[in-house]
Amino acid sequence: MKNFLLCYILLCMPLFVFGNILSLFAVSGYNITVKINGKQYDSVAIQGFSYEKQYTPVHTLPFASEMVFKGEKFLSPGFYLLTGNKETLIYFIISDDKTQNFKIIIDDGEVSFVGSKENTANQVYMANIVRIEQEITQLEQEAKRRRQQATLSNIETQTFIDSLMQALDAISTQRYNIQQKVIKEFKGYLIASLIKASIEMKNPPREYFSDKNKMENYYITHFFEYFPWEDFRILQTPVAYNRFLQFVRLLNMISEESAKTFITKLFTDLQPYHESYHFVFDFLEKAIGIQVSNSFMEQPYIAMLKNAVAYPKLEEAKKLRCETKLKKLNKNHPGVKAPDFNILLSTGDTTTFYDILADYTLLILQNPDCPTCKELREKLEKIESLNKAIAAQKVKVLTVYFEKDEILWRNYLKNANSNYIHGWNYDLSIENNELYDTYIIPFMFLLDKDKKILEKDIFWIEIESRFIEIGIK
């Protein structure tokens, strides 16, 4: 009776209601069939892209001529590799939860997709791009061959250059048209965003190459010009990862002021895209915002923190963390006077930092037992220009211990360099009043006679060149 009643209800239901019920029982998850002809492997794996490990195995199967990779959950949208043992066979794209049931056929190196229009289109697109790159390479080789011909007249050389530029422009136009066609046809798919993100920045005008400011401003304006921040899926791909690495390298090449402007523009442009904002912030914080790292970039990182603190959609916990970091970093900058503090000297006398008079002071905040501090002291003793400046009474080196273990400090004095001044901030004001950023030690400052900071967190390898700049020989 129950079965009859159920059948009756289903028959009487409107078609759209019946369809909705059936969708509840639809198979979810991924179902990717892989057929390989012409090669054998111990195992075949699907690997997903990640920033931390590049590619991480998602599903591995023993080799068979036809394998079916199944999972109850859908694969996250992003970029995937198919590998045999450790050999990359093909990469494929997952855009959403609707196109995770398809077949990959690899026949003696030739790859085709069945049931995935997006990946099929990507195969055609990449073949076209490879062909275009080959044409560009051929033009470059021809240009190199022509340059080696000393018999060409100036007119012939200029004619060839003009024809070469026209050919390159034609190829660039062809590539752009191919890109735009796929972007339009696959609007909303990951392939469209991947192509947008991979569109290269146009070359700046020739006259910019002789003007550093113009070049830097051009990069600030155009580096991310085509990047689809609105599509969070793009951030899960190596295209985005490589672009961010290029960006970090660029920050290291341009002036500090331009780097700050670049960072501020980037995060201001990202503000409408909440997920992308957080993702890029976390990535760049790891890349340039870790103080103990050699890649730490203080001023650009401060610009990041300022933008984050002012971002209305930032979670309160993250905002508080950024405000705390900003407070620590936003002090003791070059051009301002260093804070004064009390010192107990190795002689037993007490004084203040400002009472130690010198044309220049190298202030070292340190812990006597810290291995890195010991290493720094050893390296400083070998810098000939520093030793000469100390002997000529142009520079004084002041090491300061700012924690509470007086016995530790006094034991350190037994073998301390007699050419340096050694002090203990006995009232612990440096630490308690947060006069200096002591997040990492050792921390060195170079100051002038008025205790104005010339260099914050100066590295030992920079001392000699910095002395030359300020006229210490």
C-alpha cells in the first residue's frame, strides 16, 4: 500500500517538482576516467595545486589501461595535474561542481578530453599559443642573424627593424584576438580567468626606459591591469602564484617609495573582493612581512598594515593583530631621534644614552647569550673600516642588554670587546615602555651626533658602504 501511494504521489506531481526530488538523489563528487595507451606506470595520480607544496596528491590508483578516479566530494575549483609515477602527463582545470564527470584519453602522448568542453578548449588554446610563441622565436632568431651580418646598410637595417616590428605587432594582435574569443565564449569559467591573468603587460613607451620614475609608475599602473580579482578560483592556480612571485621580485627592484605606493594601490583595488583581499594579504605577509626573514620589507609591509587597518570589512581579530604590528613597526624610523634610556656601564657608572657623545653611534640591542648576537659581534670585529673609525674616535659602538638577568650581563663583560661600550638598561625601560622594536635581536641602528637615526636594522654587510656614504673613511 505504501509503495502504491508513493507511486501515485509521484505521478500526480508537477514535472518540475519531480525533477527537484530526483536532483536530491543525483550523484555528487568527481568521476574522472583516464585511459592511457602506449605507456605503463606503477601508479597514476591526480594532484592538486597548492602554494605550500606546489602539487599534492589528491587520489592515486594502481596503473591500468583505463582507470576511474571517484570521490564522494567534488574537487575544489582550481588547477590539477595528472601524473604517472612522477612524470607529468597533462594538467586540467576544474571550474565548478558541474563538470567533474569526464574522460581523459592519452594515446601515445596525444591528449583529448571527452565530456569537458572547457578542457578541450584549453587544449586548442594552448596549441595556438605555442604556435604563436614559436613564430616569435623564429622572428627573434632572424633578427639575431641579421644583426650578425655586417654588410647591411643603415637603410636595410632600418627597413628590417620596421618589418620586424610590424610582424611582432601582427602576432600580438593575433594572440589578443584568440584570447578574447575564448574569454568571451567561456565567460564565468576558470579558463577565462586564467587567460585574463596571463595576458602580458604591454611594453612601456621607449622613452620610459631612460626614466626610472616613469618606469616604476608604469609598472604600478599596469602590472595587474588584466588580473581578474573578482574570481577567487584564479588564486588557486600556478598562474596567480607565479605572478605574485614576480610582484615580490619587482618590489625589491624599485624604490621604497614606489614599493609603498604599489602595495597601497594593490590592496585598495582588492577591497571590493573580500576573499581575494585576505588571500593576497596572507601570501604577501609571509613573503615580505616576517621580521626574522631576509626578505622582510618594512615600509611596504607597513603600507599593507595601514591599508588593512582602514579596511571596513576586516575582521576585528585580524584588525587588532595588524594594529599591534603597526604600532611596533611604526617607530624608530630613519630621520627621527632615537628614544633616550638609562644605562649601567661596565665601569659601574650610570648614564643615559644621550650622554654618550659621538659623531656616529652604532647601537646594538642584544642578548649576550643569543647565538645570532655572538655571530654578529664576531663579524663586526672583522670589519676593518669599523675598527678604523673606532680608533679615529669617529664612531662609538654601544651594545645594550635590555632584559633583567644582571648576572648574565656581568659574565658577558669578562670577554667583551674592550673597544666597545657595553651597557645594561637596568630599569628595563626599553622593554617595559616599548621604546624600541625588540621583536628580533640583534637589532642595530646607526645614529648621528644628535642621536638621529640614519639607518634602522642595518646589516653588518652594509656598514662599510654606509660609512662611505656619510663620509667616514
